[in-house]
Amino acid sequence: MMRLLMAIAATTLIAACTGAPAGGSPPASPEQPPAVTSLAPATPASPAGTPVATPPAGPAATPPPAGGPVGQVYTGPLIDALPRVVAGKQLEARVVTGAELEESGMLEGGSAVGMLVEAFGLTASEIEFGIAASEDADVLITASRLPGVDSAALAAAFATAQADARNVENFRVTSIAGRNIWAWETLGIGQYAWINGDIVFFLMGEEQDVAQAIAVMPLPTVALTPTAVDPNAPPTSRAEVDLVLTGGADAGSYSGVAEDGGCSRGATGENSFGLQYSSVEPGVEFSSLQLIVGDAAAAAAGGTDDFSAMVTIGPLFEGTNYEIDPSRGGSGELRIDDQDRTAVVHISGTTADGVGVEATIRCNSIFDFGT
């Protein structure tokens, strides 16, 4: 099971492939979100084996810094910093060797751990790595120690990598369990991280679950200022779809918003593109659009008929389907205005039964499978 958990960690600790150069200085801290505002003294933590928790503040306690509370540098074994029970779930924990890290692929493919190891000129044998996870892997915790790396430099490198990563959504600084940490989503899954000394702590799971773990783990030694949120800003969906059907019983105009799923690149093979939009909301008219593009390069170069699209009008699984698949009847053309992290897809075609389909898909984010 632990090998599977390491594979999950490898796919969730995602960073951009354009991080700091090997052996060079880490990249500068990005403007959004802020990286370092203060650094706690490098004082040893409590004895090894005792996770550091925040002591209750007395009436005369000094207020925490503007960037949130910071703590002592944890120097104990990584395995002892990982909780064994979270939200009533038992966690299996173990230390991972450098050889296992290399075999798992966690140091390749633009992973956060691999980027940091390369940025600071380390090797797999030099770093320490611990992992803890529940049986169903809905709570996953890792700790990566990069010996001798400065907290501020480590924080700057990590923040820059995550802010630039393709598959990281809504990277921000938020306050959980009384401390300011980084948070983001990948494929809709909440993920969290912070720096303590030369350690990167990472958690994946539902916020109410991981908050219990965060509360008993070592405090950050790098203070972060929460990302400002505009209360008037409209929510950002993963994709938006405008659809027009001409002819047939469901002729008309429709629109849909993909809160989950959305656009992807490489999900069905190299040079592929796709959209997964579904809605089970009661009374919804336009409940699904499933799109697979076989030749994304041709679509971006001017257009292609190498695609299939299935539209559902009416309740999901019970509605009426309209399919465009030029290889199986009907006709159509698809174009992609690909802006790397966003895209606009235009579909124009006719089903085998003669129903006209026009659709515009605005991909606000694209999950890149890297195939």
C-alpha cells in the first residue's frame, strides 16, 4: 500500500518544470502569493519524537507577527512529526529511502520535491522523506527535509514553483488551525504546505480533516501573510460552455459551468485534449458535454475533424444525447485557441440525424497530464 501512497504523493506534489536551475540560486519570491515576511530564530524544538503544538497564549502574551505565528525549528526525526490519528482515522507512517524516492518518480517530472532537490544541488541520498496516510488515502501527509537549506530560501523556491505550476489551482496563503500556510487545489483536492527550518510539510485532504493534523504538527518558521480576497470577485469555474442546437426536439441555446472536471491535456494520450462537464443539479437542462480531441495540434493550427463530442439535454443518464463524431457519421470541425494555461474551444458540426451543434468552451484552467 505504501508504494501506492508514494505514487499518489508524486502526482499531487506538483510543481512547474521551469523552477530554479540545477545547482543555482532559488527563484525570487513571486508577487502573488507573498513568500517570506519574517523568520523565526533557529532554536531547536522540543525533544525528538514530540510534535510541536502551539501553547495557549496568556493575557500578557506577545501578539503573533502580522504573517501569522511562527515556531521553533523542528530537529527531531521526521517520522515523529507525523500524526498517527487524524479525524478518527489511523495513519500508517514510514520513512522513505533515497532509492525508493527515485524509484517512485517523485524526483522527476517536475515534482515539487524533485524541483527543490535540483534547485539546491542535493541528491536523493541526502534528503530525508517521511509519509503518513490513512488506509483509503483520503488523508496524506509528507515531510521532506533538505539538510542545511535556509528556511527563507526554501520558502521562496517552493512558493515560486507552486505559483507557476500548471496543475495548481488557486494557490494562496490561508489561515488554518491558527497558522498561516499555503493552500491550493489539484483536480479539486485540497492541498496544504508550509516550511519549518529545512523541512517542507505537505498535507492533502479535506480541510476539516487536515486541520486536526496541522494543529499538532511543527509550526511554520516562515511567516506568511494571507492572500487578500476580493469579496466582489465572481467565482472562477474550471470551464464555461455555451451551446446552441439547431433542429430536433431540443433546439435552443444553453449554457453550463464546470465546477469539477473541466479541460485537460494529454488525458487520453499524447496530443489529446478534452472536456468533462456534467451536472446533476435538479431541473438542469444542459447536463453534460464530453469531449475528446485526438489531434490537439491540428485543432490549434487551424482546425480538425479528429474529435468526438457528446451533448446531453435533460437529466444526466436519462436525457437525450446528441453526438458529433465525424468518423462515425455526421460532420464537424473543432478549433482550439490554446493559451497554454487557458484555452477557448470552438465546435461546429452536425449529428448523423441532422441536428446542428455549435459550442464554445472557455477553459479557465487546464489540467496537464504531461503525456
